[in-house]
Amino acid sequence: MFTRILTSALFAGAAAGLITALLQLYFVQPVLLHAELYEGGDLVHFGAQELAPAVQELGGFDAVRDGLSIIFTMLIYAGYALVLVALMSVAEERGASINGRSGLIWGVCGFIAVHFAPGLSLAPEVPGVAAADITARQIWWGATVLAAAIAMWLIAFGQSWTAWGAAVVLLLAPHVVGAPQPDVFTGPVPTELGALFAARAFGIGLAAWVMLGGFAGYFWSRDETA
Amino acid sequence: MTTQTVAVKSTSRISAAILAVAFGIGIVAITGHVQAAALHDAAHDVRHATGFPCH
């Protein structure tokens, strides 16, 4: 059984991770590199005598840096796939139908749990932003992902208003408590770049998770005889 | 299939699932969250793009 989970997860994670890495390199990386010019002080936005043009020469594909990004993206989504496929196997045993189509919905729920829910209060960070202590943010991030993941399960498989009510509480609580925020704002990056970065990170994240869920469901159902 | 084999199958599925979840969380933690300098630098762009807390 573990082998079946492992095989489906690695195939799904590698495929979704590779496509996601390419999407990120095309849509997210240029915004990040542009922001780094402000982070490093090569460009100045606030208080500058003359504003820098909004279009900058950012350099092309960097084999080492971008190659590492591709490998790490595939690793991260393989890790997520292991969790996703394991939960799919448990759900299937409880009567849920798992295939490529239902996997798409699993993917959307995965995106909400690990990307959108924490990102609602800890927005995807463009380089250079002010932020609270990293450990505090990581703890809040982990707790929020866990709460949102349980909430997604309760919404999907809960059978009573108690379960659905608990899901709503789990989704809201981390944001009512509040994420760790910096004491002062020091970000040197134009807000236009910060907003575009967050929007792109969410958009590519949704695409990544829909692919991951679809692939995971597909490979899992194909491997049924194993 | 007897009740006993169903129960055994179910237990093995649950333990396999728990093992896979542990592996998965381990991989995401190491690639996405551990702050060791080498890992942080190598995964820097991905951590930002994936919305993880970075730095």
C-alpha cells in the first residue's frame, strides 16, 4: 500500500512540480528579480529625484539559480503529493471516489489549505518586505495550514452542521487571532510590484494545486490493480 | 473477504497513509522551511514564489 502511495505521489509531484516551476520562472521570477533591484538599492522608489522606468532589464535564465528552483519546486510538490495521496487513500476506503476528475477538487482544497489560507494574513512576500520574526511566522503558518486542512476535510466529509460549523471556526480563527506582523514597514519595493507578486504567486499556486490533485487522482486510480 | 482480513487491510492502509504523510511533511519542511543558510539560498526563489515565510 505504501508503495502505491509513493508511486502515485512521486509521478504526480514530479509532473505538477516541473510545470509549476516553469510557470513560476516565466510569471513570478521576473517580478522577484525586479523587486530585488529595489531590495539591494540598485533602484530607489521612495524619495528618489528621478523615478526608475517601470520596465527593467532583468537578465535571462540562470542555469544554477533557476535549475535549483526547478529541483526544489519538484521536491516541494512531491512532498505535498505524498500527503495528498495518503489522504485520498483514506477517503477512498471510506467510500469516496478518487480519479483524475475528483482529484481536481482535491487540488483546489489543497491550494486553499496550504497556500490561500495562510496567505490571506501572511501575503506572499516579495523580497525586501518588512516581516515579523521568522519562527513566529512559521509557527502561525503551520498552525493555519493544519486548521485549514482539517476544515477542508470536515466540509467535504462531515455529515452534520456541527462538523461544518467547526470547519468555519477553523478557517476563521487563525485570522481573528492574527498573523505575526512587523512593528514598522520598511519595504523599499514599489507597491505595484508587491501586489503583482502576491497575485502571481496565488495564481500559479492555484494552477499548481489543480494539476497536482488531478495528476494524483489519475495516477492513484490507474494503479488500482497494484 | 472475512472481517479479519478487512480489518488487517484497513490497518495497513492507515499505517501506510501515516508514513506517507510523515514523509511528505518532512520533505516540505526541509525544502521549504528549514533556515540553514545553504538550503535557504538554494530554495530562496521557490520559497518566495510558493508563499512560504522566508528570511
